[in-house]
Amino acid sequence: MRNLTPPLSVGVLGGWGSGKSFVMHLMQQYLSDRAQKPIPAKQAWGDEPSPYVGHIYQIYFNSWTYAKADLWSSLMQTIFYELNQQLTIEQHLRETIAIKYAITQLFDGTDPLPAIEAKQQERKNLSAFELFLPKTWQTLADEAWEQNYRQDFQDAAQCFFGDRHKLPSHSQLQTIWQAAQDKANAAVLAGGELWRAVDSQLTSEARDQLIESNLQPLGLLIWREITAYSRNQGVIWQELSDLRQRDRDELAAIEKNLSKVEADLERQMKQAELSAQQHREGEQVNIIWQPVLNQAYRILGIEPEKVENVRSLLQLCRQSPKRILLGLGALLGLVTIGASAVWAQRVQAFAAIARFYIQHLFVSAPITIGLLPKLWSLARQYLTGVQQAQAKLEQNYQVNLQKAQNSKIILKLVQDVEQLQLQAEQKRRQVGLLASQSSLLDFVNNRLQEGSYEKRLGLIHQVSHDLQGLSQRLVTPQQGKPQAHIQDLFPRGPARVVLYIDDLDRCPPDRVVDVLEAVQLLINTPLFIVVLALDDRYIARALETAYQGVLKRRGNPSGIDYLEKIIQIPYRTRPITGDALKDYLRATIGDENIIAPEKEETIAQTDIQLPTSEAPEQESEPILLEDEPERPDSEQQLPEVVKFTTEELDELWNYCREVDLSPRTAKRLINIYKILKIIWFRSQRDRHSQAKDIQKVILIMLVLSGRYPIFIRDVFAEIARFYEERAYLRDEALKNQTLSEYFNPALNPSLLYLNSIKDPYLRREAEKFKNDVNKLIKPMDLKLLDLEESNFNLALSFCFIGDIGYDPEDYQSLDND
């Protein structure tokens, strides 16, 4: 139903041999019948939508068959293969109906089959069968049809028409093809047996017989031509090809943006480096040359602090001619040494100055004898200071460069580049994985055969991407109008894929985890609904084995808790009893193998051998049973039935509030309550004199079982035992027991252990359970006999309490305590 919004998974729970596969078979049968029913156009995509989805595609996967293979990959392979096949068959059926109508119109109502069969037997001119292919008719939409395609169309038609018919004009052909497509869409909306051909379980022969019986031999001929031409094609593969093209376009856009951002980043980095260099040059003047000047001032006997500018320096030098001579000589020497590029050149410059002073010793000796030690000491200090200054200068440069590169603009650009590079790499991987494969099936097969963990991760990532992409292209968004592409592909309304996974409880624990991970991936897309048939006892223990140390039996969390997060709607199979058992046996045997009571009497009479003279000469005709009156069609009332009244909403809200349900459990409760309302409506249980009380009780059972499955198991077990043994009860007090006596821990012996629990967590839960039962106990004054076993079983079927099985160790530990 459209009302049950994904994510949605259904769990058919029960032990081995309890009929889980049969329940799934009934679901498949019902949905197959539902898919063949007509849908008015206004209910498909109009303002008055049908209560059901328009297109249902069912896929069956038997886990046990692939238990020794890579179960995850096998499941994905089956999904894509089956979905592609069903969608493609449905599309080809629509094309067959449209082309059959169009060809019939071209022949002006005359039967074209003889001419077509003759051409088919000759098979000399293959162009004749171009009229059977959708691509031929789709060229009519091309604006250049008259120039590029008319002759090809003329040649194909001429093979059948000869010179008897003149090819209609382009506009007339377009009118015919539009009418043909409308005819096909009307056939899709009308439903019928033909659409059972979509079932992937049908053999090719059975499908051909079905098509021929509905579309006549001409339709079968067209069908075979279409399928032969498009053998290696498919709807899903086309959708994925479109998705891949979109990925390529997105990759090109990302790479273009990446190049632009990288160029901006490179420009900003160069600017940062230039700024740091300019700052270093400014510091170089202060750090290296200022000490030189200070030492020169001291040689001249001038304090550096007194030199404010060049004028003040000249005035200080004029005060002593000796300062002028010393200043010129020292300045020349220091400049010569400081200007040298490397230390070797500085040493040579210093040696040259020394020789000059020696040559003019008679002049320089009196001056330098007193100054030489001082000059030498100052030179060494200077050289040491320069080395330290150079190191500090380089350190400052790196600091300034790092500071410039850490600006907000550059950091933002670096972040953008990293994100774009990651996006580009992901897109390249998505585009490249399928580039060398001819189909998605080949891709999955090849990835399966490669087998390495890293490549399997690539498969998971790719499949996840493809599933999300398919869902976006095949599912109508919850908000907004559906895309034209989706309406064309699904004329009957929204589509859903129902995946049935059977025999999971026969697989090893690690395989169980693989499939549950795949289920989680599927239900996160709005396209899929998953139905799991499993023994929750086995699956819970398999999970607890796989996640040993994390999940513990009777712990929190447990394997049942893990399973509860995946299954949205649980349904537990129950033993067949009463009239249902008789109906089941009748259905299993088959009505044709059961003799009607009237016939039994006729046969008994013919067994009596009468004398020939006394034997009546008359023909005995069997007496047939009259058909039961047909139920009025109430399907259109379902949308109103599943709606909640204000009273129901208040009751649900009060119960959920009192018991403190999680959002997931509350959502499950709403979906289950909708189903129960439909069951009550169809079975007319809502007209029972105590219907309101019974519905309240069932709702309370669902609420309590969703919150306290550990304790409710024992309560339900005792109630079930009451119904089993009620025929043997002699005490009237026992027969008139009420629900409150079973839910009240003080009155139910099976709950007495709640008062002696030592585990802190369970003790707290037990106290909460007692309090919540006391809050909700009033509606439970209903007698068990008034509730009726059928209503109790209905509540039990939809309660997710989980059957954890029996383990003697649990009770041995309790006995030891």
C-alpha cells in the first residue's frame, strides 16, 4: 500500500517447518493478483491516488542455494538481474501492444498476418521487420524525419504493402503512433492476465503462450522480434547507463572546478611567499647592516645613540680629524668584508686590507697599533653576530611564510581542493568500475570472481551508489510532483520492488550477517521492501556468535535487539487450528479431489445391486452446490479504513506515552495497527458488541510487547496455555479469568520471579513493567473467553517478542541462585 512508507522490511518469523515459505508464497500470489487489477487513470498519478502502488516487481532469493558462495554479491546479482528482466519484459509488452496497433492501422484494418508470415518465411528482406522495432517508430519524433528516416520507413512498409498502399504522411504516422502509445498505456492501466508475463518464474514457452492468447499470433511475432533485437539490453542497464553519464558530467564539472580552485590556491601561495621575502629583505637591513654601522661609530669614538642622521654624524667627525681618517679606513674595510658573498672572499678581503696597512706602515702603524686588538675583537663579534642574525632571519622568514600561508583565504582554498579531490576520486571510481563491462550482470560477476576484500568493498560502494541512483530515478519523491520520466516508465503509479529472502536460518552465522547488512542497505532506499523468512532463535544466536562480546543472549543489546532494528513489521506464523485447518487441508488436497456430499449419496446408491426388473431407468445427475453470494467490493473503502479517528489517535498516544516507546517501535505499531484495521474491516470484527474493548486490549498488548518483550513472552505463553486447555477446565473461576490476572505480576505465578531478580538492569525493567501494567490494567478486565482465541492469536502474530528458544542453562543458573 502507498500508506506504508519505506524504509520497510517484513519479518515472517517461526521455527523450521512452521510454514514461513508458504506465507511468502501467499504474499507473492496476492501481490501478483493485485498487480493485474485495473487502475483508473485518475488513481494512477491523479489527485485521487489508489491505495496501492501501481507497479509491483517481486524477486525471490533463496539464501540456502548460495550459502557456500559470496552471499552478499549473489544477492545483489539476483536483484539487478531479476529487476532488469521484469522491467524489460513489461516495457517490451507495452511496445508490442503499441506496434501491433500501429501496424494494424497501417493496413487500414485488414489482417496483416498473412503478408507478415510470408515475409517471415522468406526472411530475405530483413528490413521488412524494422516495422516491428520501437526504434523505427521512435524516429517519427525526430524533426529531420522527412530527410533522414522516411526512405527507411518507406522501404520497410513497402515489403508488406507493396504498391497497394501509399505511405501516410509524417503527421499521420505521428498521430497513429501517439494513438498506439495511448492504447498501450490504457492496456497497462486495465491490467489483466497478460501482465502475469512479467513474472520471472515463467518459462519462455509459458510466456509465449500467455502473450499469444492475449495478443494473438501477430502480437507474438512482434514480441519475438523485439526481444531478439534487444537481447543484450534492458531497462535497468539503460537507467544505470544514464546514471553513469550523469556521473561523467558531474566528474567533468568537479575537475573543472578543481582546476580553478587549484589555480587560485597556487596564486595565493605565491603571493604569500613574495610577502614573506619582502619582509625578510626589510629585516636583513636591520639585522645585518645596523651592527656594522654601530661598530664603526664605536671605532670612531662615537656613541651610536648620538647619531641621529647623516648631519649629526658629520658634525661629530669634524670635532676630530683622527675620526675622519679612522672612519674612512674602517668603513672601507668593513664594507669590503661585509660585501663579500662568501666567507672565503671575506677572508681574502681582510688579508688585502692588512697588506695595504703594512705597505703604509709608517702612516698606519701609529694609528693601528692601538686600535688593532679592538678591531680584531669587534670583527669577531660582528662575524658571530652576522651568523646568528642569518639564522634568526631564516627562522623569521619561515614563521612569516607559515603565517601568510595560514590565512583564512588560503586555508579555505586548501580545504576546497581536498574536498574536490576526494569527490573527483570517488566519481572516477564510479565511472571507471563499469566502463569496461558490457552489462551490470557482467560487472557483478567479474567483481564476484575477483574475490579480494578491497575489490569487494568497491563492489559494495558501487552497488550502494547504483541503488541510490536507481531509487532517485524510479521513485517519486515524497514532496513535489513525479517526474515525467517516472510517469512514462510506470503508467499505473509508483513502483515498489518486493524482495523475498528465504531460508536465511539455514546459512552459517557469517553469511547471515552478510545478508542482514545487504538488507539494511536495501531498506535505506525507497524503492525496496524486503520480506525475510527466518527463525529468529537461530538468527539471534548467529548474530550473537558473529558479534561475540557485543551481543549477548538475554542481554542488552542482544541478537533479538539487532534483528528488531532491521524488521519493521513482524509476523509470526501460528499453528493452524479449528476451521482454518480444515480450509488448509481442503486447499492442499484440491477441491477437484474432494467428492461433494450429494455425489457421495449418488455413488452409494449405485453400489446397491437391484434386480433388473426393479431397477429404475433414469439418469442421475449430480447436484451442484450453489455459489455463495459474492462479497461487495470494498477495496475502494480501504483508504478511509486505515485512517485514524481522533479517539484512536488519543488512545495510541496515551499508551505510547505511558510505556515510553522508541520512535522505531512506535512507527512499527502504527503500521501494524493499520493492517489490523483492515483485517477487522474485512472480517467485520469491528461490528462485534465488544469490538472497542477488544481493540483496546490488542493495542495494549502490542504496546507492552514492543517495550517489554522479555516479560511478555511468559505472559503470552500462559494465555496460550489457557486457550489450549480451556476445554478441560472444570472450575468456573478458571474459565472466567481476565487478562488482568495474567498481566498482573502479583497474580500470575509465571511472573513471580520478577520479585527476586538480582540483575540490576532486569530489576529496573521489572519495576517499570509492573508500574506500566498497573497504569493500563483497567481495559484488561476483559475475560479471556470474551477476547476469543482468534483475536489473541492476531495480537500474538503481530507482536515482536521474539522466540529466544529454550536453554536449560538459563534455568539451572536460576535454580543455583
